Amino acid sequence: MKVLLDIQDNKANHLLEVLKGLSYVKVKTISEEKALLMEEIKEAVDNLALVREGKLKARPAKDLLNEL
């Protein structure tokens, strides 16, 4: 299982040390940019699921491209 945590900077080092002390936990830090990208991708996937369920209306890609 993978978990993404958002931790206050002043508390992160302590928690990371605790997690590193657990033999069954691997710790890998990522940049703010990568975390933001992951969050945006997750939101896009969630929106796509809502569109497929008919709970959110999509717009044609052609309309999107015409805006550019």
C-alpha cells in the first residue's frame, strides 16, 4: 500500500525518523511539484469517473482545442 502524507514542515523530520525506524516501511520524499502533479492527476481521474457515471458533464475535446 502506498500513502501520500501532507505534513507541516516543522513536524516532518520527526515523523520521518519514526517511519524510518519501522523495518516494514520504506520512506521516499518527493518534491512539492511532483506532489501537486499527483494530486491534479488524481482529481482528473476522479472527474473522469464522475463523467462516466453521468454525475458530471464533459465537454468535447474539439471545443477545448478551439479555445486555445
